[in-house]
Amino acid sequence: MRNTETRNFKADVDALNAMLSKAKKEQRSDDALAVSIHIAALAIHARKKEMSAAEIIDLLDREAERYENQARELH
């Protein structure tokens, strides 16, 4: 038989909720920044390649599909 000790911890629910809220807010901020940087990179790419409106729409469609697939993988 193992010598085990059971410990009970009292958690401050309000403090835990505050930490989780802060972490979620930071994650949303990081995600928004990443998307903003990615969109700016797409705009630079389209400008350098002198893409037509149709080509830009196709590029945006592919990116939207990529994000949708990524979201599906996470759920």
C-alpha cells in the first residue's frame, strides 16, 4: 500500500475568475494582433504583386477557408 496524503485546498473563486478573465482578455488581444499583422502582410503581398481585384478576392477566400479549417481543428 502506498503512503498517500490527501490535501484540501481552499480556492478563492473570485481570484481564480479574475485570473481567467485576464488570461482570456490577453489571449484575445494577442489573437487580434496576429490577425492584424497577417492582414497587413496580405495587403503588402497583393500590392507588390499588383494583384487584380479578382485575385485579391480569391486570396481572401483562401485565407478565410484556412481560418475556418483551423477553427474546426480546435473544436
